[in-house]
Amino acid sequence: MRQIDALVACHFVSEAVQDVDQGHSRRQVFFGKRPDLKWCDVLLVAAVIDSGVTQEFLLRRLGESQPGSLQ
């Protein structure tokens, strides 16, 4: 990241996992407040997500902020 020749802002995504029983067991995952990404170029650096949530799900959630690009 130090070698990126542009203004860079880092956001760390935290998650909270809750098991819910509504007649059947399921797991809900909540993420902290999304940063305002509208028109920003976003690079997601994936780490291990042990909650069973896929990286694709996280990309979709971040994409709802309408970033300029998302990779």
C-alpha cells in the first residue's frame, strides 16, 4: 500500500455473528457502518472471514454504496 502513488484511505471491516432460531437455525452476520464509497475506487484486500460469509457477499454489500470501481 505504501507504493500506491495516490491518496489512500483505509477502512477495516468488522463483523458480528449471531445465531438466530426462528423455527430453524440460521446465522446472521452484521458488518459495522459502511463508509461512503460513492465515486471512490475501492480495492478490497481479503483476509480470512471465518463466519462463513463469502467474499462475494461482502463485495455486493460494498457495491451498494456505488463506488467508482470495486475490485
